[in-house]
Amino acid sequence: MTRRIRDCRRCGRAVGKPDRDLCARCHWAASHAPVTHPCPRCGVDRVLQPDTGRCVRCSRTCRQCQAPVLFVDRDLCKECLRRQRRDADRADCPRCSKRRILRPATGLCGSCSHPGRPPNPDAACVDCGRVRLTGAGRCRSCWERSRHRITVRAANLAEALDDPPSWLGGFAAYLVGRHHPSRACAMLTRLGKHLTDEHPTHPQALLGAVAADVPLARALEDFLTASKLALPPDREERRAAARRQSRIDAVPAPLRPAVTGFAEHLVAGRDRARRAGTRPRGHTTLEARLTAVRDFAQFLTARRCKTDWATADVGDIEAFLHAHPGRRASYLTGLRQFCRYALRRRLLLIDPTAGVQAPQTMAFRGPTLPVDRQRELFRRWSTDPEVHPHEAFVGLAALLHGATTQDLQHLADDDIDHEQHRIRLGRRPQPTPLDPWTWTALQRCLQHRKNLGSNNAHVLITMQTKATRAAASDSYVKQTLREVGIQPRILRSTRLVDLVGTVDAKLVAAAYGMTNEAVIAYLSDHVDFARLPNP
């Protein structure tokens, strides 16, 4: 019999050993108890199975979705078992071939058992004649491309507005034929949000409000400017101002205030010339002047270690021009203009460009194409039907007729004489007769425009200008010949060099609308004095 020393802390039986607080039975159970760990799935401390690493309950998973299964005698979870029992009652419908529950009376699914009333033969689509109506007496496909939607959407928008603008109906008529009805209706919807969200309704202010919506802004700008309801936004002016500011920011900080004032002086002079009716400097000219001053300022800081305009001298000008021999004349013109401005503002003590010269001749020095290359390009543009119509027309017009990029960019239907096969290019005094190959390329361009469904009067149109009245950009016309790696100006120069060398220069000037000095440049020779030996 066990001598009781204390009671067991678990069951209360007698404990006979002084170093224990459990009876013999509880001590054996505690020493032989299995090791438990937290289950990775349920988080409960349980004995983990060696094959799965989880408890017994979490080790039973569904054979379809791997969800936990509560019952021991199942291999599917509750949702999969319910889905299996539901699918067991389904079968393929003999009429629609869909797997559904069949009705015992008809042997068909519910939809096929009650097909509804047959369509009315008298209610056919007014466009295609099919008996599948959606709205406005048309089937769905005809309704989606119906122009009637645009007019209805504009009328609904006018009724929803308290004070609809008077030009809303005209804008809807402008969208007809230029945009797909779905796209046009989406534009009217977005326009309605701007008109109802307390935005300005004045046409000029509305153009600024919708500037972020590029498709709507482009269409609205083209309509309002053509109707003389608003002025075109100064988009080009803003871009030119950003380009000028980027050049000013590249000037070192100690020299930047003077360049900022010089840029303002150039812009002010341009505005005065515009108001006076003279020829103002273009954006490219202003940017070229700022480029020369920017590069010279960087040269002073990096090479000459000067941070003040007053310390610039003739040696700095000569060293800078010597480092850029190819742009000597352009840089010197910009620096002269800046130095005159700096002298008036007391930024310079002397004019360091006074005695510096940039001798150059007016002879043409641009690249031209050899005869073999010209023949290869002519065969490509006149015989290859896979060539894009714009590439063929631009290439042939520049190679055979000396057309400029701007001439081709602004060529429109009014400039084409279909009876005499002639076109009017730029400022040429007389229309230019076209050869059969160039005329064929022009007809391909017109057919390409017709395939795009555009009402733009220009011959060369893009995906951005096909729904507007604007001409293609200058860069697009230049990029039309990217497949052959040539720019249109090289083809024009090749044609002019050949004509001036074989025909009277005055006749070429009269035919192309050029000045005599411009034509003589193609006739003159050029001698690079830097390559001559020193006397």
C-alpha cells in the first residue's frame, strides 16, 4: 500500500514519493504524452502528421479545391459536394446544347421550353433589313454606327442643361462624319460634364478647361476656331517658351541673370516687330541665339574659369569659336547680339566680338545623292505597291519636282487640277505639272485618305489630323522617308543642283519662286580655306 505523502495535483490520489507532485498513473501519462506543435493552418497545438506537417483535421483536404474537409468519410468539401450534386441533375439541352436542368414535360431547358413570341416580320431594321431591333428602328450593329445617335445625344444634353450653348447643335453636326458615333457620343458626354460641373461655358474658357482631354480638346478647338467663336490657343508659344527656359536653366548660375534678361529682350523685340507689321524673328532664331550664349557661358565656366560676363575678352571668343568650327558663323551672330545687349546694360566694358570675323561663302555645301541611288529610289516609289502612299508621293515630289516639306505639308484639294494633272506648290508662280508616276502616287494618297473616312482637305493626313482641318506636322512629312534613311531636303537639293548645272539659273529661280541669290548658291563652288596650306 502506497504511503500518502501528498495529494496528486491532477486527480487527487495519494503520492508516495517525496520528489513528485503526481501519482504513479498521472506521472506515467505525463511522461508518455505525444509531442504537440502549433498547426501551420489552424494554429492549434496538436500532434502534426509526418507526411503533411499539419494536424489530422487539416490534413484532410478536398480533392478539387484543396479546402479543409471536416468529415472523415468524405474527400470533397461542402461547396464542391453541393456543386457535384447540382451538376448531377443537369444534361445537355438538345436545342441550345447548353448544360442545364431539363424540364420533364418538354425535354428541354427552361429557356428553350419557353422561347417567347417570334419576331415581327414587319419590324425589320431600316438599314440592313434584319428582324433584330435594338433602338430607333435598327439592329444593334446598325444602331452602333448610326449617325442618328449623335444628334439624339446632343438633343438630350441640351435638354439636361439649364442654359445650353447655342453652338452645341453645330458641334454635333461637326462630329458627324468625322468620328465614329460611339466615340462622338462619348465626347458629348464628357463635354456635358464640363458644362454641368460649374465650369466656364464661354468657348475660349472652355478650351482651357478641356485641355487635359486631348480628343475632345482637339475636336472642340477645330470647331470653335473654324466657326470664329474662339481663338486658337497659344500652344506653340507655350512650347517655345519652355524650350527657351530649358536653355536658360542650362546656363551656370552666376551668368544666368544676364541670359534671362537677354531672352526677355529677344521676346520683346519679336513682339514689337509683330505689332509694327515687319518680319519678326521666328522661334528657331531665338532658340539659336540662346543656344550660342548658353554654350559660351558653359565654356567660360568650365574652360576659362570665369564667372562674370565683365571678364570675357576677345581671347575667350576666339577660343570658343575655334572649339566649334562648324558652327562658327551661327555662334558668332548670337554672341554679337548678346554683347550689344550687355554693353547697353553695362554688363560688359567692351565688345569682345567687334574684331572677330567668320568668313564664309554662299556656296551650297549640303549632301546630294548619286545617280545610282536616285534610280534605286525612283524604282522603289514608282513600282513597289507595298510602299506607303505618303512615302512614294513625298519622295517623288521632292526628287523630281523639288518640293519642300512645307509645300507638301499644306497641299490641299484646292491646289490640285485633276484635268491638267497639275498642283500648286507653295509660292511658285505657276502650277507644277506632274509626271505619270507622281500623279499615280498622289491618287494613292487621296484613296488612302478616303479609306480612312476623313473630311480633311489636306493630302497628307495622320491619325491625329484625319478628324480635324489641320495639316500634318512638319516632322511627320520628314519621317515619311525614314524607311530609306533620307530627308526630303536632300532630294530637293539634288534636284536643284542638277537643274542649276544644266539649265539657266534664272529660269530655275522663276519656275521655283526662288530669289536669284538662293539659286546662285547652288551654282557656286566652295573652297574650305582651313584645308589650304599656310603661305
